[in-house]
Amino acid sequence: MGVTLLIGVFDSGIGGLSVLRALRAELPHEDFIYLADSGHAPYGERDVAHVLTRSRALAGYLLRQNVKTLVIACNTATAAAIDLLRAQYPQLPIIGVEPAVKPATLLSQTGRVGIMATRSTLESARFQTLLDSLAANGTSTSFVLQPCDGLADAIERSASTGDTTELIAACARHTGAMGRFGTEKGEIDTLVLGCTHYPFAEQQLIALLGDKVQLVATGEAVARQTRRQIASLAGLAESDRPGRVSLLSTGDPQVLQAAAARWLGLQAAVTQPQF
Ligand code: DGL
């Protein structure tokens, strides 16, 4: 029997669990190793050098654990580090995430799309290129960009305590700054969740904005893309047993353990890697 090869997934914290959830649904026989960098989070309000250094350290660690593919389940880390990691590991399929701006423009009927993301993602050259490519294609959609300071942190805290008071206040503050939501002309009818933490605030956002506003996340598209890459480059798992998941955190293991149980129904011990 050969060595079991894993799919490595990392994020600044628990947000990437929204991507892991979609990956497990798409690739039920694959084994995953999920690494939350909670000891060095949040990334979104730190300088790019910090995110780059951490992304290199996490990728290096995961590569030493026999990964056949790497999923950067973090918009902020993708914007800062994916080009460099691809250059450093040219043989390794590396999949990143970016705000689902293109799908949102297709969905919007009012032509006004909101984008919630970290400050770092919105200020990145990669995100600017994405907006420029839409402008070059002549889009008539207008975008309202909202850097959501503190929101990922509030989600981390609500995962471990179950208390959503701070989370609701953060969602209200950020969506309140974006203008009117709704399906009338001039209103934002489509909201891009441009950080992998934000799908875990979906309920709170729907309660604030109503269920007519469409929320667009990236987990499923990333999972489909990962399947395609693995099938053509790294090889899908040969066994048909249910895939296993190892959870690791550089911060408080309790936070990741509680989030995985709460949102993925995954009961697994969390270990703290040494690197
Ligand atoms: N989950 C990360 C993202 O997708 C960022 C959260 C943070 O600020 O650390 O951008």
C-alpha cells in the first residue's frame, strides 16, 4: 500500500472551514489536513509581509505532511501569496480563493453589487486586476466595497462562545455603511462574501438584509476547481472509504474544535503543530 496523500487546506483561522465543508461534499473520499493559523490572525488588517511570511510557513509545513494539493482557503492569503507559492512549488497544484465578483455581476438584477472583504484583500493588486478585467469587458455593474475590520475576529469569538451579540453588531455596522440593500433600482441586491469567514455570518446577514438579497460565497466553486485539478494533476483517492480530516491550529485548539463541531458536525481533536 502506498502513502496516503492528503489535501492541505489553510486559513488564518476557522474561516477556511467554509471551504473545507464544500471540499468534503465534492471529494468525500479524500483525506484532508486543515491548518488554522489562529495564533497569527487576523490577516486582513496586517501588512502584506506578515501574511506572506505566514503563508510560506504554513505551506512549507503542509508539504512536509505529504500533501498532493494545497488549497489556500483564505482570500487575504491568496491575494498576498499565491503567485509566490506557485513559483516556489511549481509541481504542486495550488488552488486559491478570490471574491466571487464575476458570478455576482451575472446574478445582480439591479446592477449594484456589494463586496465585503478584508481591508488587505480589497487593497491588493490581485483584487484591482479582477475589477479592471470586469471594467475592460464593459460591465455596467457598480460595486460598493466594504473593508470589514473586526468581522473575522467577531466570527472567531462567536464560534467558541456561541454568543452572536458582537457579530450582529459588526454585521450591522458594515452593511449599514454600504447604503441601501433591496431589489429596487439603485439598491444592492447581491452581496459578495469575499472572506472565507463570512459564510459563518450568513444567518445574521440574512436577518439584517432580508432574504431577497443574494449572498455569494466561493466554497463550492473552489471545491469544483480543486476536483478538476486533482483529477488531472495529482490523482483522486483510490479508496472508497469516507475521507478523514485532521485539524490543526497554531492558536487556541478549542476555537477550531468548537467551530468544526458547530458548523461541519465534525467531532475531531485539534492538535498544535510545531514549526
Ligand atoms: N478568512 C480570511 C479571508 O478569506 C481572512 C480573515 C482574517 O482577516 O484573518 O480573507
